[in-house]
Amino acid sequence: MRTSAAFPYVISDERLHAYARVPLAERLRWLEELVRFTQAWRAAPEVDPQWVQPTAGAPR
């Protein structure tokens, strides 16, 4: 198990082997998508909490 600052997670050997079988071009495409997502998230404006709609079942 590997622990990051935010949360623990487990990656099985089977999943690592399956990832290793994915073609390099596909893995690079996934990486590019993650980079675009991360850049878009960082560029998004900050939301004032008073304007956020509460979700069903969320504590108030």
C-alpha cells in the first residue's frame, strides 16, 4: 500500500501488469488528458461558498 498526503490507496500487481500492457501512445494520451484537466481546474475561478447549492443529504 502506498500512502499520499491526502489518502491511502492500494494498487494490485494485476493492475500494474495490465497498465504495463497498455500501449505507450495510449498512456501518453491519458497523461495529456490529465494535464488538460488539471490546467482547466487551476484556471477555474474560485466559487464563493454562499453561492454553492447544498447537495442532498449534505450537512448544513
